[in-house]
Amino acid sequence: MPFVITPKQAENWLACMRKAMDEVHLSGEIRDYILERLTMTAHHMVNHP
């Protein structure tokens, strides 16, 4: 991957995704499912300590 992605950056991205879901008032099981999938993706993309 041409970009360095650290655990901190992954967590910051997830915070942005949570804020986006808040802004559209997404809640319940669908929010939990989406956040679970986004978390897996964020951690998969980490390529630098």
C-alpha cells in the first residue's frame, strides 16, 4: 500500500465513521453491524506500528 496507516489513524477514521452515523441518526443492530465491519476493515488496513 502506498500510504502509511497506523493504529491511531485507523481509530481516528473509525471515530469519523461513528460521527457520520450519529449525524444520520443510525442506531440499533444495523449500526452495530456496520461498525463491526468497519472496525475489521480499519484494522486490516493498518500497515505500520
